[in-house]
Amino acid sequence: MGTERIREALTRFFALPEDALLDVPRITLVGDLAVFIQNHRGIRRFTSELLEVATGRGTLVVRGEGMVLGGIGAEEIRLVGRIRGIGLEE
């Protein structure tokens, strides 16, 4: 059994939040006005229309208009502006 499958099994067995053990980002979208990204590995690229964030599962891409970083920390990235789309690229 691979490491990934062991983590998944432990997560289910102990009823833990999946993002805690599986190294996946937690994304909270507030309408089209803001997005909060937890469990990230840093910003790769940022403009007022594009944010690329490294995650354990690939690159999280946020597209929008007039976007500004509301805060960057080890735990969370806060982005505000008009959010038009969110995707995950491997």
C-alpha cells in the first residue's frame, strides 16, 4: 500500500479533515469578491488578473479583475477583487 493510500485510510478511519493529512489546499470562496487559500506552498505568480499558487496537488489558478492580495501568511493567502474562475492544474 502506497503512502498516499495509507494517508487516505487514516483520514477516513479517524474522521480527520482531508486537507489536514492529504496535502490538499482548502479554498474558501466568498461570492465573487474574495478567496481564502489555506495549505499552500507559496505564490508562483501574481497580477491583478491572475494568481498562481503552488500546492501539494499542483498549481491553483485564480483568474479575476482588480485582484489585490489582502494578506499572505504561512497559513493563508487572502485575495480580494472580482473573482472570475478557480482551477487546479497538475
